[in-house]
Amino acid sequence: MALILIVDDESKMRHILKIMLSLEEHNVEEAQDGESALAMLREKAYDLVISDIRMPRMDGFALLDHIQTMEVPCPVIIITAYATIDSAVKAMKKGAVDYITKPFEESHIILTVEKALGVSKILTENRELKEELNRSIEDADLVCVSQAMKHLLAAAQKVAAKADTTVLITGESGTGKEIVARFIHQNSPRAQRRFVTVNCAAITASLVESILFGHEKGAFTGADRRKQGFFEYTSGGTLFLDEIGDLPLEAQAKLLRALQEKIVLRVGGNEPIEVNVRVVCATNQDLDSLVKQGKFRSDLFYRIDVFPLQILPLRERIEAIVPLAEHFMQKFRERPSEKPLLTQGAKRILMDHTWPGNVRELANAVERAVILAGEEPVTTEHLSFLRTNKVRTGIVEAWNLPSGGLALETLERDLIRQALEMTGNNQSAAARLLGLTRSKLRTRVKQLEAHS
């Protein structure tokens, strides 16, 4: 299904073409001359333009010239009742993808449109791929300082060369799992194709299969058209399934089939569709534990755990903290500065903090400090907000306690509250900070709420 703009000063011709193309399930809009069409093209992205040559105000050739100057030109089919060899040559030289004379056969129009839409798809994909590659390069906050990260990236480099090997990246929230996944993609034979991220935890159970595998028109309420799933959309590239531990069990079975047979079925469809993608999975959960609890399929776990990569938390890569902070400072400052970026006191604060939110928390803290410091070096004062929230492996370094002390229950509630605040309400990360399992943390929260 495509969005097509028909440009012709004859309303009857526009009507005929609209009926023909609508029967092929295309969306069709109309313009009566080149000037009106150009205004519509500036407001909306069309997949194809079918234009007459002779029209008032702006003819088809002038419209074609304007379209070719656009950042993303769309294919144009020229159609005319005044055909000559010269006009056909002129149209093709100006960038038209085809040239049709009136009167015409319906089958000829349909075939020509389908060929032109193939060109449109290639143009769109090329643009998207360039944008994605630029984003990947710009967003690749990969500063390799610690020995642990150097070893991990060396392993990632080796598996990247194997275009079909499934990779499982584990690590706490905020450690940079997606960045490592992008590194694998960018260093693989699939680098020139798409890298697509799907957050499995953010998809409702009822929609996860449609999003991953696509659906047919009428497959469920609201499915008003056929839609590709991400497995089809990512063809030739890398599909990054983040938070794989949150994928519903039913969808896990279909994911296993897609990985093993490289075939998917759209929801509501019966036709097997071959797919060619590398899948990289990531999780901050203990999948082995989920398997024992019956919450994750063991056969899927063994299928995605072909090449595991574990990213250590930032507190176990202390030597990387200051270089990462300086990297983020350069990124967030409006212009480079020759002054020192961090005072020695600021470096000590950064090194002393335990970073339960890992690299993501560090980036946010640095951005806040840069805003406070302006163009000056970041000092202890600019990082004072870190000193008021010290959490160290489950022990809060409390200060300014009232002389009468604190009730144990009050202190415990405050510990849990601070751990949740420091981890952005991520219960798994908060539980690790407090030395608890996630289930024990949830049980204790409920008990405290019941007594409050």
C-alpha cells in the first residue's frame, strides 16, 4: 500500500486513475496542476507522483524539476496525450522513472506503478539507512578504558564477523548493552543494513507477536491493513531484542521458531515468510533463574545464549568513570574548552559514588553538572547532589541523624526508598543494591506498606 499523488488538470482522468489505483489498495490524492501538487509535496511525503505534462500555472516538467531538488525526491511517472520522442527523452533526462501515453491499458498502468514503487522503496530505505548509520556513529558513547571492557569488545569484534551468530548481552540497567549491540552491528557484514531496537518490556502481551512478526489485514480489531513485523522490516540487518526476559511465553515459542527455521508467520496469516536477520538479545535479569521458575523457555535460552557477553557494572570499572565523565562533558558542552574539565575534588566525588544506575546515571549526572558549571570546570559544588544520596552495596551512609536515633522499620523503609530512587524505580537493580532478591524486596515493600 502506497500514498500516490495524481497531478492532472482533467478531473475525469484523475478520477479514472484514482479508481484503478484504489482497487490495488493504494491511497490516492489529487492535484489539478503542478503548483498545487508542489504545495502538497512540501507538506507530506508521497511514495509516487503521476503527473500530466500540459497543465496551467506549472506544467509537469517544471514540477519534475522541483521534485528533483527536494532532499528526498520521490519517483515520478509522466503521463500525456501529446507524446513525442523529444518529450519522452526530456522527461527521462529530468529524472522521471517512466513515461506513459494516453490512452492506456489499466494493466500497463498497474505494472508501471508497481515498478516505480520499487524505486520508491529503495530511495526510502537508503535514506533511512544513512540516517540510522549517522545516528549510530553519533550515539556510540563507547569509551574503552577498563581491561574488562577491552576484553569484552575484543570478543564482540570476533562475533561481529559471524553474521548469523545470535548474541546474548547481560548486565545491569544503564551499563550500555544497546551500545555494545550497535558495535557488533557496525563491525559486521550487515553494517550497511538496518539496526532495529525492540524493547520487549514496553510491548503489551497482546501486541508483541504483531510487532515482531507482523499481521494481516483483519487479523484483529484495528488491523485495517497488512503490516510487516520487525523481523521482515530488519531484513538483512540486526534486530536487537532488549529486555528479552520480559517476553511472554507464547511469543517465546514463536521467537524460537523464527531463530531456528528463519521463518515467521504474520498474525492471521498462513503463508511462511523467510527472514534473514541477526538477533542480538539483552537482559538485566538472570535468565537461568527465570528458566528454573518456568518463566522463560529453556530451549529459547540455550538458543540465544550461543555467544554470551556480560557487561560489568560501572562500580566494578572504576578506572573508566573519569574518562567517561570527560567524554560526556565534551558532548554536552556547547563548545570545546581548553580549561580542565574536572577539578580533583570533582573527580574524587565521581570515583567515590557507586553508580547504581551505571553509565546512564553518570551521563545524566554529568549533564546536570555541566549545566550548573557553564563553561567553567566542574567542581565539588556542582556535584554536591551526588554526596546527598550515597548508597553503597545495600548500606546507606546516613548523616544528620536525630539524637534519639531512628526506628528500624523507618530506616528500612528509607533504605528501600533511596535504593528505588537511585535506580529509577527499577526493582531488580534496587534489590541488588540492598543485597536482596527481587521477590524478597517486593515482599518487604508490601509488608512495610501494610504497616504504614
